[in-house]
Amino acid sequence: MVMLLRRDKNGLKEFLLQSQGELAGRLTLLNESNRQEQSRIFDALNEQKLAVLKLMDDKLLAVTKSVGEGLQQNANKTNETLAALRERLAKIDAAQQKISSLSEQVVSLQEVLSNKQARGAFGEIQLNDLVTSILPPNAYSFQALLSNGKKADCLLNLPNPPGAIVIDAKFPLESYYALRHAATDREKVEAERFFRASVIKHIKDIAEKYIIPGETAESALMFLPSEAIYAELHANFIDVVEHSYKAKVWIVSPTTLMATLNTVRAILKDAHMREQAGVIQQEVGALLDDISRLDERVENLSRHFKQAGDDIDSIKISSGKIAKRVQKIEAIELGDSEHQALEHFAANE
């Protein structure tokens, strides 16, 4: 019994040792497999890490490139914007210089218009430009001396009727300035009274100086080189305009004077046509005579052509007879006897 127990104990010990050895071997194999798996995992992780790093590098490079291109585009656009801004600033500077120059000219113009003599010269220059640009040189004269000793700024040489018409280029600008700068109602009323009286007096002076029976037309023109004054008169001073109608002094602005001068040019053209009507009638009669002679000569030429056609037909008949006689002569030369030729010739005759 004791022996059996010892044997079993020894066998169990061997079995345990053997199992322990197998377990150690398996653990060794398992550790080796784990090391290989870990190595494989580490390699895969390294590859993934490298792939991620490469992808990150590519993305970073792409982002860097995109940012660089964007910055370059923004820089180009900024440069273009700055260039356009510089051009606009240059244009603004040029415009500002023109405005400054124009302001100086306006100030100079106001200085001119504030002086009565200079204002008259300004009106005369504008009147001169309008008249000379529309009418022929023989249709007007400036600073024309009238029989009463007065000088007209411009005299339109029109035939009777209506006769010569005087254009006056002066205007009462002081009263208009007072009207424009009136601040209170009282100042406005006084300015309107002053403006009305000044214009009516000017109309009266023109009627007395420049409407001369037998020398000028029964009316005259008062030229206002300002559309604003013309509009003010017709909008708010109808009584002054009606007074000018009664005095036969027509108030004109640059625009209405241009229309009037175009009408005058048409009148002058019509008068010139009437003066030349006799010459035109004479020339028309001569033209009719020439047309009659031309008809006769065309008829004679037609008869000549007809006679030539008849002569050509006669020539064709003669040439045909000649051709037949030539054929007869050729027939004789081809060997016909003289008797046959004579008979043939007589038969054809």
C-alpha cells in the first residue's frame, strides 16, 4: 500500500513536472507569438503613423500652397485696388484743380458782372457770338450809329417790312441780385419793386432810343444774357412782360434770340429769293428755249438715223446682187461651155 502510494506520488510528481514543462513551453511559444504579434502591431502602427504623417504633410503642404496662393491673390488685388485708388485720387485732384479754377472764373465772372461797363461788354460779346454764328456778315452791324446820335449794340439789316431791328445787350443786373439776396419779406417786396422799376425803365429807354420811324422797325429787342432773369420775368413779373409788349420791345434770352435769328435768316433768304426772282424767271425761259432746240436736234438726228438705216438696207440689196453675179462667174470658170453659161446666165437674168 505504501509502495503504491509512493509510486502514485512519484508519478504525480513526474506528471506535474511534465505538465509544468509543457506549460512553460506553451508559455514560451505564447510569449514568442505575443512578441511577433506585438512586433506586427507595432509595424502596422508605424506604417499607419507614417501614412498619417505623410497625409498630414500633404494636407499641410496643400493648405500652405492654398494660403500662399490666396495671399498672392489678395496681394495682387490689393495692389490693383491701390493702383485704382491712386488713379481715382489723381482724378479727384485734377477735378479739384478744375473746380478751383472754375471757382476763380466764377469769381472773375461775378466781378465782371458787378461792373456796369464790364457787364455791358460781356453782354455784347455774347450777342456778337450768337449773331455772327447764325447770320451772314451783310445782315448785321455792331455799334451802328443811328440818326439820333445813339449807338446800337447790334443792328439787323432787314428789308422793309419790317426794316432794321436794334438789339440792346444791357440788362439791370443789380436789381436782380437784390431780388435774389432778399432775406426778409420786406426786403423781398422792396427788391421786387426795385427790379420791376429797373426793367420797365430799361424798356422805356430802348423804345425811345432805338425805335425811330422811317429808319428802324417798329420794334426792338432787349437781350438778356441770362436765362435766369428771363425765367424770373416770365414767371413772376408778367406785368413787366406785358409792358414790353405794349412798348414793342421784345425781351429775348440766348435761347430765344437764337430762334429769332434763325427766323431772321429765313426772312433774309426769302427776300434774296424775291430779288432774284426776275433772274430766275429769265434763266428758266432760256432753259425752256434750250430744251426746245434740243428736241429739234434730237428729231433731226432721229431722221438721220432712219435715212442711214434705209441706206444700209439698199447697200445690203446691192451686195446680194453682187454676190449672185460672183457665183455665176465662178460657175463659168468651173468648166461649163460658153453656150451653157450664156443660157444659164440668160435664164437667171
